[in-house]
Amino acid sequence: MGKIVVVNGTRIVVRTRDHCDPHVHAIHKGEGWEFRIYFSYANTLVQAELPALKGNPKTSRIQECMNAVTDELDKCRREFWTAMQCVCLENQYVKLVNGVILDAVSNESGALKVSAAKYHPNTKSVSFTAGTIGYTGKCP
């Protein structure tokens, strides 16, 4: 497991058995809960997914963890890439705006369907191919 950060006893980690979409796990063994926080290589949105179990964390604890992931987004991306060698953008739509790769929808002007993608931790960028076209751009 790639540890990202610890926030008030909550470990935020990437698990190597995981799969797409990119996410980390927020785990608090003492309080007996765990949830996922999803992120992207093509936007800065961070979302939590809580299981329907007893003992879920308080809203303030969830927000603390989401803030920590936002603060450590580059590290989350690097650790997920290192573990999975995947950015989960294949068959998704993106566009390039001012040198930055952003999520897009299929009917959006300038949208490209990604056939392959790779993350470059040193430059915090993603390269992708869309058909015969290749692009590289910074992650937002």
C-alpha cells in the first residue's frame, strides 16, 4: 500500500489490489471505518464514496480526508500510477485547454476519445492518444 498522508488517525492509502476509477482509501482502524475518495488525472474534483455500514465517519472527518486528498493530489496521482500503471482515461473523453487536459463529454466541442494514456509524475502531466492523434498536457 502506498501511504499518502495520515489525518487525525485516518490513514489515506492507495491499495495495489484496486482498479479504476483512480481512488484512495481513508481508513481509521480505531473507529472501524473505511471509505474511498475518488480523483482524476483530468480534473481537480475529489469525491467520497461511503459504504452503507454502521460506524461511518462524521461529516467533518470525511471533509478533512477529502481536503487532505485535494492538498496531496499530485502524490495521490503518483502513488496510484505507480501501483496500477493506469490513469483510467481509456475510452473517456477529454480536451486540451491552454495546455491542460480536462474531462469532456462526447458531444463537447474539441472532445477527444482517449485510446491510451500515461501519467508522467516528474512533470505532473498526462500523455494520451486519441485515434492517430497524440497529446501531452499538465494535469489540472
